[in-house]
Amino acid sequence: MQRIFIIGTLLAAIFLAFPLRAQKVGLVLSGGGAKGITHIGIIRALEENNIPIDYIAGTSMGAIVGSLYAMGYSPDDMEKLLKSEDFRRWYTGGIEEKYIYYFKKNPPTPEFINIRVSLRNPLHKVKTQFLPSSVVDPLQMNLAFLELFSKATAACSGDFNRLFVPFRCVASDVYNKCPIIFRNGDLGDAVRASMSFPAMFKPIEIDSVLAYDGGIYNNFPVNVMTEDFRPDIIIGSVVSSNPGKPKEGDIIGQLENMIMQKTDYTLPDSLGILMTFKYTDVNLMDFDRYDELHEAGYERAIGLMDSIKHRISRRTDYRQLEKKRIAFKTRMPEFRFRNITIHGVNEQQKRYIRKEFHADDDGTFPLEELRRGYFRLMSDNMISEIIPHAIYNPYDNEYTLDLKVKMEDDLSLRVGGNVGSNGANQVYVGATYHNLNNYAKELSVDGQLGQIYNNLQLSGRIDLPTRLPTSYRLVASLSSYNYLKQEKLFNKGNAPIFNKQEEKFVKMFVSLPFLSSLKAEFGIGAASLEDQYFQTNVIDFNKAKRDRSKYMIFGGSVAIDGNTLNSRQFATSGRRERLSAHIYTGTERFYPGMTEAYEGDYKYIQSWLKLSYEMEKYFNFRHNFTLGTYLNIYYSSRNFSHNYRATMMQAGEFAPTAHSKIAYNEAFRANQYVGLGLIPIYQFSNVVHARLGIYGFAPVFPIRENENHKAYLGKLFTRLECLSELDVVVRLPFGSISAYVNYYSSPGNNWNIGLSLGWQIFGGRFMD
């Protein structure tokens, strides 16, 4: 009996001790950019076959996949996330249209280099913005990592051992030339640091250390797994390799060899099972190849499943795994923010920033209010970067919004312009002084000098962060347009100037935000305009003198305006829209160029109404195809000027392309018209695309010329015109290069071909 008792006791002890000695499985995932999607396929295969994953460690993309799994994401959840538009915006830097805060944006300027200088210490810090500091704009990523990882950080109290699956990731300290192992802290910061590949993503500062991609020193952290968790067996997934011997002329390969240290991608058979994948045609950001890469990982793991099951006898019930996953997710506290702490700015700036997030001192605010406040502030030219964190307070179940704010230097110096074969060569210089305290202030001077367009503009702006934000802007402008006679094909030499326009005005604008991505703008001002022109096409430039029409105009306008286009020129996504109403009164005077041709003075006083609507919108489809649409409706009750040419120079202009803006073409001018356009676009890459613009123009009542050079109205819709333009565009961070060929239906056989480099952007006009 005693023997039976002893045997039973031993068996019971063995049974009770067995769980403590059950096999523990560690999963190690390498970096490799989009190739890391392969890891998700492996995880799916392991889960479907009830293979446990007790610990997980990764670097770079391996850290992203590993962290998602560690915080309770299933393979289906990860697939949904990585295929989402939100994820695409994170790695492309795009902004969802509803968060584009157009109210804060100034009119575009054609600079390709921007130098920021601190007036307080101008010799100490000069920052040149010619190329971006990283390929991917961190604007979206800074907020995305808060949204994605802060709840998990709160649930585990910053201890990565307390995640759904204990987790480690690796980053690099390039100053001290050593890896950084993240075991605790903010999960989002850890993953962000681990994936910050030099030049591609902006590094993050943690504890005064600038942390870069972990792949620089350890792209396959088997040693971290063994030292921290000591699993019984390791499953490794490698989708990267050490850089090969660089070749002469291969700059990227040479840089990779200089930056990346050699990683040991082996896994001894005694430690576990290794799956290695060789990809030769997958780029760092090829996330749109999800299905292909996921399938590669899944198929490899399924092919090795017999070996895996032979090495790993323990099984995990999938339903029990899901219950634990759900239980962990329910412990994640929902976002509810109350307090805001701000670092890096003075007290007045703190008050300004705090109001953008939450106007009330008391009460909580949700994540959506945080998003809107963040994008509103980042639309301001005065803030360089905001790095937000959500710090959880378990006692009141609320978060504190912690903001690390980096201010821009207060003086911006800009240089840019355009070089074109069409004669539209421009040099642009500009400067803006920024100041942010209790309210935002700007003072700007902009100048353009060129053969066709010259402009000097002074402007000042004040933004008040009231409950309904309000902006006041004063603009004083002097400009001239010299319309050239267009030559066929490339211009040869200096073409003669036929018509000139000069404009001087002062205008005050008051703006309010309207429906998120729009603004309502009210303007009032006065202008002096002068048109110089010839009334015949046969001219002796040595003797002839232009006729002149002068206008003194006073008026006001109200407009609803918005712009979410992804580029200053040659956009491929987004929408630009403007609905405006103007009322003017003014005096016209006529001065003949040749006194003997005309007798007496001419003075005419009139008032008129102008209504216009312009919309440009792009629809993105699959297979790199985009379809743009353009609509322009224009109505003016303005009477005719002294003569036909003066009337046409003041008429509304249909100019949907860059070339049409510098070509004086009376066939596309009228006081009432409708213009339509279709713009099919094929994108070869994010940089190069081809676009074909096809436009139709229909004046309601075309303006015609009689034998006395006077204007009269033609019959309703008796003239239709068209223009088309084919462009091949290379969009670079500092400007665009475009080669074009275009056709105008009038005058007859009007073909043009040319090349343009830079930005062709002119300043605003009084009656815009």
C-alpha cells in the first residue's frame, strides 16, 4: 500500500510539474521592408496548425509585425490593417482629405529651396529645405503610432512582458554604435525607432538618443530572444540579407555597405527551425504586393509543418487563443483625453496650441478632436513637428496628451521660379517672418521677375485662435503681364510683346474655416488697372504706339474656397474648388496711341456683378490610372469697354493649363462661358506620369468685332472651342519637369511643343 502511495505521489508531482516544463516557442522576425509581410503568412500557418507562439522578437518590419501580434492582432487583423488606406497614408505621408485644414494655408508660391533662419541667432542655425529630411513625411506617422500602440502600452503598463505575447525589438544608436533593446516603455516609440531606416523615415529621439533602424546592427535578433526568454525552440523568418560587394557607380549599394553592419542570419538546428526567403524584385515600400508576399510565407511554413510539428509537440487550441486575445484587447482602455502637457515652447505658445486641441479647460475630449487639432496645427507654417504621446492614468481611466513641439525658425527665405522653352522664364524670391505667441502673425514679401510676368507683393496675416478661428490678411500688389505672340514649336529669340497689362491693388481679406477642408473668405479693396494693346495685327513696332485703357475699380468679394490637391502643379489626386461672387464699380478711361486716329476724351463709369465656379477633381483607380475632371463656369454683367480689344482683355479667361495662362488667346475669352475638361493620367511611378488634358470652351454669347473695332455680342452658343495638351511629368521635391505638346482649335493649326522646369505659379489678381 505504501508503494502504491509513493508511486501515485510521484505521478502527481510529474503531472503538476509538466506545465512548468512545457515547450516554449520563440518567433524571431528579420527586417526587410515590405518583404516582412512574409512573416504574417508564417504566423497564419502556425496558428492554423495550433503551433504556440510564446515569445516574439523582431527588427524593423519584423518589429512591426511582431508588435501587432504581441498586442493581440490576429493574421486577419494584420491583413486588414496593412491593406487599408490608413496604412497607405502612413507610409506615403498623405493626409485624409477631411483633415486638410485649408484655412491655415497661404496661396502657393513657386519656390524650390526654402532657407529657415532664426533672427534671434542667425549665425547659429541655418536650415535649408531643398530636399526633405526623409522620403516619408512623418506627419501621418507621428499620430498613427499614438493611435495604434498607446492602448497596448496602457494595458501592459509599459512592460512588454505583459503584452498578449511577450515582445522585444531592436533599434540602433548610431552615435555610440550599438544596438538598443526595447523591453519596456512606449510600444509605439520602440517600434518607430526599430523601423526608422536612414533617409527613408525620420529617426526618433528616445532618452536623448537618436534611434535608427535596428537592422543597422542586428537585423535578426536571435541573441535577444535567447538571452531574454530562453525558449526551448525558435522559429526564425529571414526576408533580408547582408549587402553584397558594392560596384563602382552603385551609390546606394556603397551607402548600404557603409551603414549596415553584417548580421548573422543563421539559426543552428539545435536552436530551432529557420525559414529564409530570397527576393530580388521587391522594393522597400512594395506593400501593395501583400497577397504575393503573404502567400510565400504561408506556403513555406505549410511545407515545413511536418518538421515543425515533429520538433514542437505542444499545441494551442485556437478557440482558447482567441478568448485570450479578446480578453487582452478588452483590457485596453479606450481613448479619453483630459489634460494636455506641452514641451518645447513658451507659455503663450502653449496657450495657442492647447486651444487648437481643446478650447475648454475642463472636460474630456476624444481621439477625433485630437486628430483635428493635430492637423490644424501642422498646417501652420510656424510649427516644424509635433510628436504626440498618450500617457495613461489608471486611477481615473483617462489619458494625458503629451506633446513634444518643435518650432520652425522665424524667418523663411525662398528662391524658385520656372524655366521654359515657351518664354515663361521666371525668377522668384520671397521672405516671410513668422511669429507665434497668443496668436499667429506673418509678414511676407514676394517678388517675381520674368519676360512675361513681373510682380511685387507685400502681405501681412494675423490668425486669432478664437472659438471660431478668424484670419485677417492684407495684400498690396504691383504686377505686369507681357503677352507674347506665340511662335510655333520652340520660341526662337525674343518674340514681340503685343499686349500688356499692369495692375496695382490693395485688398483686405477676412477668412473663416468652413466645412473642414474649405474656408469662407470676404474681401474688399481698390485697384488701378492699365491695359496696353494694338487693335490691328499688322504693326510697325518702330513707329506704332499702343492704345491704353485705364480702370479705377473699387469692390468686394465673398468666396468659398478649398484645395486638397497633392501638388502645386500637375496634381494626381485631391480636389480644388472655388465658388465666388464679386461686385465692382469703377471708371474706365481710354487713351489712344495715335492721336490723329481718335478725337476727344473717353470716360465711362459702370458697376457690375461677377459670379464664378471652378472645380478640379481627381478620381484614383487601380492599375496606376487616374481620371481628372475640370469645370469652370463664369458669369459677368460687365458692359463692353471702349473697343473690342479692350473688352477682350478684361473679359473672363478660360486657362486650364500652364501654357494657356501665358498665351493671350481671344478665342478662349468671354463674359459668360462654360468650360469642361477630362484629364486621364497614367502613373508610371510616384515620380513620373503622363497626362492628357482635353478641354472644351463654350461662350454663352461670344464677343465679336465689327469693322470699327467695336465689340458686339454674337448669337447664343454659336461658337465652340477646344484645346488639348499631352504632358510627360517628372515630379521632384523641389519642382516639376514637364515636356508637353498642345493644340488650340483657334487660331487655326495652332500647335505648340515645349519643355518646362520648376513651378509656373503667378500671384493673385484683384478680381480673382
